[in-house]
Amino acid sequence: MQNYYTAREAIKKLGISRSTFYDLVKADEIPKVNMPLRKRAFYPKQRIDELAEERARMLGEVAQAPERFVFVLPQRDDLEQLVDIERMFFHESILVPPEEQQKQLTYNPEAIHVLKDSKTNTVVGGVSISPIKPEVLEKLISLEIDEAQIKPEDYLPYTTDPPLDCYIIDFVVRPGLMATYYGSKLMQATLDYFIELLNRGVVIRRIYAAAVTKFGERLTKGLHFKLLQSDWTREHEEFRHSYVLDLENTTSNSRLVKQYLKQRRNLAIRMRRRRRAEASGILQ
């Protein structure tokens, strides 16, 4: 078996997640070989080594110019690319077309962001998160409706008072060798955006989400979201799980929550210092 890797060996060689590896197998990017009398599948070393070299080259390129990836509000073409990525993961019935997404942006202009490779003008990921009307949010959390049933007018803008509850409508990255890298960049950019909102006086209290894929489930669990409700459709082995992340939970093990709370504390300290300075007449 010197010409083959096991799945574990291939994943280690490539430096990618298990889910990304099997996505590549499913897409026939990595040939799967079943040997007689062997329960495990094997994968050609030559192909794995080629992909490992390709990924190393790509990572080397982005390391030299990390600023080429930008987190921005989308144009129409960006939304079309984003839907094309979503189509790789989700059933057509739950996709929201670009024209409907544009309508959503009239109610919350900051509801959608995309992560773009500015060198190639390619969307590599995107996140849609927004405050939602309370009665609609409750139906989403209880799994009575799904994201495709949210109307544009159900979106609410980011406001400074009171603290907001938000819902993640979508979080997706382009599949392939760079999926793990794109995911980490998108996650960090989203956290930075939460902190930007906080500096503008917009406080987020809780974040809700529904996982409908194994990737989504791993992501929510990895971020220490708390499971609220589950729904299984046995015929198709499909599922929907609703989760919540409490950004005011001081005992949370979530890195996101810890960073957010740290920023809130730092901001509160700066505001108290400013008020004292104003009171003492130092600031005019």
C-alpha cells in the first residue's frame, strides 16, 4: 500500500479539515480506491501530494498579500456569486435569489457581507446576519419557518438602543483546498465587524442560528452555541437544529464571546474616563 494514503494520512498531508477532505472526494477531486477484503478506502499518494503542493503554493501567495481579501458590502455581481456558492451546499428551494437579497438590504443595508479576493474579484465566502422582527425570530428559533420564508420587511437595521438579538441567515465559504482558510478569515472578519458595531454603540445581546448541514452543526458547536431545538426529517435524513450564543455570558468558553466581552469592558472603561474628564473640565 506504499502508493496510497489512508483518509487520516491524506487529511494530515493536506492540512485540511475532515469535512473539506470528503467534499473533495465527493467532487471527484480526490479519487477513492476500494481494495478487495479491505473495509477502509485508500487514496492515491500522487494525487494527494499534488494537491498538498498546490495548497502550499496558494497559502504562500495569500501570505504575501493578506490584504487582498476584503470584507465588504456586496454589489449585485457579488450576490450572484454568493448564491452560486450556496447552491453547492443547499437545496434550491431554500436559496434566496440575488434580487430578494437586494430587497433585504433596503431594510438593513448591512445585513450581508462578502469576503472577496480583490485580486481576482472572486467572492470566496459570505455571511448574512441581522436583527429580525421578534415574532419572526421566534418562528425561526422554534423551526416553524426557515430562512427562505423571511420577508425583506422582516429585517431590522442595527440600532444603538436597546441591545439587539440577531439571526445568522447564512455563513458559507467556497469549497475546496482553501475552504478552511476562507472560513477562518470570514469568521475573524465577522468578529471584527461585531466589534466595529460595538464601537458605534450597537450592542448585540444574543446571536441565533439554525444548522442544516454537518458543516453548520460543527461550526455552531465549535463556537459554543447552545442547542435550543431539533427537528429531523427521517425520510431524507435531513435536519434543522436551532442554536443560540449569549454574548453576555461571562462564563462562556467561546473565543468569540470572550473577545466581544473584553471589547465591551474596554469600551466601558474608555467611556467612564471620558465622562470623568468632561466632568473635571479637561475636555471642552
